[in-house]
Amino acid sequence: MTVGLEHYLIVSALLFALGLLGVITRRNLLVMYMSLELMLNAANLALVAFSWFNDNLNGQVMVFFIITVAAAEVAVGLALIVALYRKRQSAHVEDLTSMKL
Amino acid sequence: MQEILFYFFAALTLIFGALVIANPFSRNPVTSAMFLVLTIISLAGLFVLLHAFFLAAVQVIVYAGAVMVLFLFVIMLLDLEEEERRKIKLAGLVAGLVSVGAIVVIFVRSLLATKPGSNLPSPTTEGDTAALGKLLFTNYLLPFEIVSILLLVAMVGVILLSKKDLK
């Protein structure tokens, strides 16, 4: 049985689901952030698979841009988490309730 | 050979990905970060199977190298000892499993119903550095330059955010 596009897409969907599950269940800001990275990587895998099976490189250029933007996003997000930790001494979402009614 | 490698790397990716979000042995964020590195490296293996050699190298260098070092720096900077004592709430776990399971069922059923890519010709385009670079500097020149400005903006923002007296 040869490996086709749908095999890669199923792996990508499962990886995305794992990331989503991590964001929903884990309550630590850093682990939630890592789960976000998992979801981004799942989207990258789908784009590379589309690019290979459609026989052109546009999808791979898209993945290149996604990796760049993800690096910038991680830098800003982690700086925000560090600033938050300085104010609140916690990186746990259940301790950050000042906007709750 | 290709099939065996695909199943090998796919299984590795999913197992390590599961260990990132729920590790039965340790709740320490450092373990999660190390398993995320392993997930990213096995994903790079899948990229090589898809002939995206340049992206596989970038994935290892940028993600496993730069981004994860940033993560580890921040984890070590914050003192997260108490994280290991917290329990995962049962209600959140059940809600998460139900909603994520529903999404997976929708994904997989729609994929199996439509069978995408079943009648495509066999692909030949290699994703090597020369081909990708040529495309980046011709068709995608403007997005490429905008991304460099985005990186500059992110850098300035991070420096501003990590100043001691944040107003």
C-alpha cells in the first residue's frame, strides 16, 4: 500500500488534535504555548504534503513564512509571559483572574 | 522502504506529541519542552520523505535550535516547582477529549469520503534550496521583505516588553 496524500493529512489532523487537547486541558501558560507550537507544526505538515503531491513549491514557501512568523510570535509571547510572571509570580492561568466578573 | 519510514516517523511524531501534552511520569515543563524537540525532529524526517529538504533543515535549525532554546531559557528563568503539584481538572479533561474527538472524527471522515490527491500525477518537484530560493526572490520577494520587517518589529517589541519598569 503506497503512502498517499490522505495519510499525511491524517497524521497532520491527529497532531493538530493533540495540540488542541493540550491547550484545553493543561493550565500552565508555557505548556499551553508549546501545544500551540504543535498545532502550527501540524498545519506545516499539511502544507508540505499538499505542496509535494500537487507538484509545485508554493506550499513550501508558505511553510517557510509560517516558521518565520512563529519564531517572532514565540519571542513576543515568551516576553509577555515573563513580564506577567514578574507582576504576578505565577505562570498558571487559574491565578490570572483579574478580568473575571 | 518509503512506507516503512513514513509509518516510523508518523508514529514517532504522534507519540512524542502526546508526551508533550500529557506525560505520565513527570509534569515538569522541561520534559514537555524536550519531547517537543523530539516531535519537531521526527516531523523534519517526514519533511525529508516529502522531498522538502530545505524545510527539514530549517525546521531543525530554527525550531529545535532557536525556538526551543528560547523556551528552555524562559522555563529556567521562571521557577515552576509548584506546577508538579497541580492536578488536571476532570471536567476540563472530559470536555477537551469530547470536543477534540469530535473534531478528529470530522477531519478523518471528510478525508476518507473525498480521498484527496487520488488522481494526481506522480510528483517530481524537489524542494531543494536552489528551487526554493529562486521562488523566494522572484515571486515572493515582497512577502519576504515584509517578513524581515516583521522580525525587526518583534525584536523591538520584545526588548521593550522585557524592560525592568514596564509601564
